[in-house]
Amino acid sequence: MKNDGTIKKIGFVAFSNIVKLISSILIAFIIPNILGLTNFGYYKVFILYLTYLGLFHFGFIDGIYLKFGGLDYDKLDKKSFRSYFKFLLYLELVTSILGIVFTVIFIEGEKKTIFTLLFLNLIAINLTTYYQFISQITSRFKEYSTRLIILSVTNIIIVALLYILKENDYRTYIALIVGVNYLLLFWYIYTYRDITFGKSSKFSGVKNEIKHFFRTGIPLLLANLASIFVITVDKQIVEILFPVEVFGVYSFAYSMLAMITVVVSAVGVVLYPTLKRTSSENIPRNYSNLNRIIILVVLIGLLGYFPLLLIIPRFLPDYINSLIVFRVALPGLVLTSSIFAIKHNFFKITNNNFSFFIISLIVITANICFNLLAYTLYGTTESIALSSVIGLSIWYIITEVYMVRKYNVFWKSNAVLSVVGISVFYAITSINSFIISGLLYTIFVIIIIALYYKNILEISRK
């Protein structure tokens, strides 16, 4: 890869994710206290189904992402993009109305409120995604990062208000989140007003392009949704089979996982438009190097487990059982981070989205079987979390075998690093003493940094 400012771009996005991390930490530790187990459980149900809202642009945004990735903003056809926006707005408006009508007629209880708020949020989420994709494909990462920072700060303000007012109804919190999402959308509309308002192309003139976006975007949409479902299927099963309070504790464990993915998220966002500009001949080397960096970053990030062993029992005793799930699920981040930040991006740039979808579909089926078997045999959320890590391992192996066979990528050293890192974490954290286990894992991290220090510097320079 050329030195085109990629590290600087990652830095912008990483900084915004650090602010997001601070916001997530405050939300993770304050919101459960404010809402209580039951209301927090319903809030996490909303967050779970929120991940599926991307389905309702039906691949249109993904098609734009694939076609224009790596293009400069000035080269975008403004008239055409104004037409794309209008089409997407009408599509989301109709979908939102139909979703609300369906919810009112067919859904009962607390989920009626939750799904109504979800479909009200649909327009804001998918139109914001449309603008965020434009920021990403045109490498306007400073702009993307600024929005992320503002959103994170706003979330902190909302949490502070709830705490001061002692408001513990999850509906209030979700309604405020939806309101903030619309404010963010309006800001995006203003920022991109030159490709939103004004003279647009006639629909007949862009009809074929719109069809092309759906045709090329649907495989990527399916791949994205399948990959999301791989990592949420266990939460879905827990949400269905366990009381809402148990689901809240289980989801809290996964909220803590999100705290460790700051830099990984930044890399994933920046890499697609960057890699799309590089030669396909460099795929084996780029893939191996970037994958190694991600694995190392996550293995270092697993240090975050040890402080939480002290913090959770002291400040959130109702959620202490989440630490068991957290320990089991945490090493899975090594696998999912590699897949989301590196592997999926290479599937995108090589136009193998349908293959990624099929692989993910196989893993979803396996994960459902593993999760249900774990529930049948043991009936615990810990066993479901462990079965999910097994499913993630299969996902990692299949995608790795695919890349090796198709592009002859270098894989052995990264595979050894992953297996050793995950095994060491499980072995060390099985020790009852927090001090000893934390010290041993810190020594392990120092050793891998020393072993790969020169390699990391070399990759960074390139």
C-alpha cells in the first residue's frame, strides 16, 4: 500500500472512537444503574433489533458504496446523487409506515413499544448510513469522525440528564436516542446539501443505475447482515429463551466487549476505500500484514478484562454474573475483529460478497445448532457463549481457507498467534487470583510486543 495518509485517517477515526469509547463506558456503567435489570433488559432488546434495521434499504446503499468506493467527492455526479437521495427517502418513508402499521396490528406487550420506536428510528438510521457511506467512500474521515464525536458527547449529556432527573423508564431513554439520531441526520443533510437539494436527474435517467445498486448491493447487504447475525444469534436465542433480566445481564457482558474494539473499528472503516486503490497483486502480503496487526491489537486489548474484575462487583453488583460470560466470550474478539476489519474488506474489494454470505450462512446454521445444543444440555448462558466462540472459530477457519485457496495468502504465523493468544488468555484467567492472572497476562503481552515490534514498525511505514 502507498503512504496515502492511511495511518492519519485511521488516527482521525480512532480518536473519534476513543471518544465513543468514553461514552460507551459511561453508558455501560451508568445506564444499568439508572434503569435497573428489567428496564435495561428491554433497552438491550431495542439495541439488539436495531442492528437489523440496515436490512430495510434492501442493498441500495451498499450498491452505492461498492460503485463509488475510492472516488473523490468532487467527482460525484451531484444531479444523480440528488435523485438517489429522493429515491431512498421515499423508500424508507414507506417502509417505516408499513412497519409501524404491522407493529400496531400484530405485536403485543412491551415489544409493541420497542418496535414502534425502531420503525420511527428507521428513516434516521438508514439515511444517516447513506451519508456516512459517502463520507467513507470519498475518504472524508475527519468529517465522519466529527459526527461520531458529537453523537458520543450528546449521548453522555442524555445519560447525565437521566441520572440527574432520576428517570428510569427505558422508553424515555430510547425516545431521546431516536431524537438525537434525527438531529444527526439533519446535520448530515445540511453538510451534503449540494448533493441533496437542487436540480436532480429524472428518475428515468437513473433508473438503470438504481437497479444496478440493488443488484450489486444485495449480495453485500446479505453478507453484512449474515455476519451481524453470526455474532448476535446467541443474544437472539437468550432473548427468546430466558427472562428479560437474564438477557440484560448477558447483553451487558457484550457491552463490555465493545469497549475493546476502538482501533479495530477505525481500521475497518478506513481500509475499504484505501485497499480498493491498491493492486490485486499485493493482496497476499497486505492481507497477512493487516491481519497480524489486528490480532496483536486485540490480544493487547484483552488486558481490559482485568480492571473490570474489580469495577463490576463494586459498582454494578446486579451484573456480576456477566463477568463469567465476558471471560468466555472475550477471546472471540480476536476472531471477529480479524473477520470484520480485514477479511470482509478483502471479500468486498475482490467482489466476493456472495461467497462471504454463503460462508456466513453456513456459520449461522452451525451457531444456531451449537447454541440450542448448549441450552438443551446445560441450560446456561455461559454454555451458549462458549458455543458461540466455537462457531466463530469455524467462521475464521472457513474464511481463512477461502483466502488461502483463492489468493495464496500467508496464514500460518497468524493462525499460530491467534491460537496461542486465545489459549493463553483462557489458561491464565482460570487462575483464581486476580493479581497473579493479571500480572501473567501483562507479561505475555510484553513478550508478544517485543517479538513483533519490528514487524509492526515495518508494516506501519508501508
